[in-house]
Amino acid sequence: MTESIIGIDLGTTYSCVACYDEKSKKVEVIESPSGRTMPSWVSFTAEGKLVGTAAKSQVASNPTNTVYDVKRIIGRSFSDPVTAEESKQFPFSVVEGAAHGEPKIVVDWRGEKKELRPEEISAMVLAELKLAAERHLGKPVNSAVITVPAHFNNQQRQATKDAGK
């Protein structure tokens, strides 16, 4: 049995996952519960977390705990002007992390205040896509290629790698 390697387009607003189909000799986009593309959203509730379309549907009723567009601030410092500008647009809170001056997203998750790095939010989106690929392929996936924009700097690339781990 050959190892399956998936490709993930981790987008700011939507993401998708694909794999190479040995039989058809073509790359196929894998359906997730959200469809061929999945919103890059995570919503935190008293019961747990929702990812994708289910998370996006929470934004009206749970705006301060529904996180999206974190790719805009991943790999940046809290003091970065882009982080400051983007944070003004979010209904959720972004604070400065105590240890390294990184941005942290504040959510109420299972009745507790949590501060999460953008990488952790991206990791939740990636995990959902990996799960969809494993269901589709019927076997575990241990390797992935994740896209990043050409304009990403080394810190942003590294933060995306960290999310993938």
C-alpha cells in the first residue's frame, strides 16, 4: 500500500483538500462535510468546537467566539500594523501574548476563557480537512503539502508549517 499524500489549499476564507487518484491518474478535490470547499472558520461553544460551515453558521449567534480570517495575522507579531488593522475588523478579541508578543485570539470555550494562537486555529481547520481525506481514502494520512501565498514571509511560512504539525 502506498502512502497517501494530500494537498491542502489553506485559504483565508475557504480551504480545500485534494489527493491523487491512482485509478484515474488525476487529482481529485475531496468533499468535506461542508462540500468541495470548506469555510476556514472555527466556532467555540459551551459544548465544544465547530469547524467549517457549521462554524460559519454560528457567527450571528456567537460572534465573539467564531474565528475566521486568521491567515491575515498568522506569523505576525501583535505590534505589526497589519495585525492592528485586521484586529479592528474582527468581532472576536485579539490580545498580545505574554510570552513572545504574538497575537492571541480570546474565546470562551467550554465555559473557560482561552487564548489561542492563529496557528492553533489554522491547525483545527487543517485537522478537519485531514479527517475528510482519511474518510475518503479509507486510510490514515501522514503527509500533506499546504499552500501559502507567494507574499508570505518566512515567519508566516513557518507558522503555517507549525499549524500543519
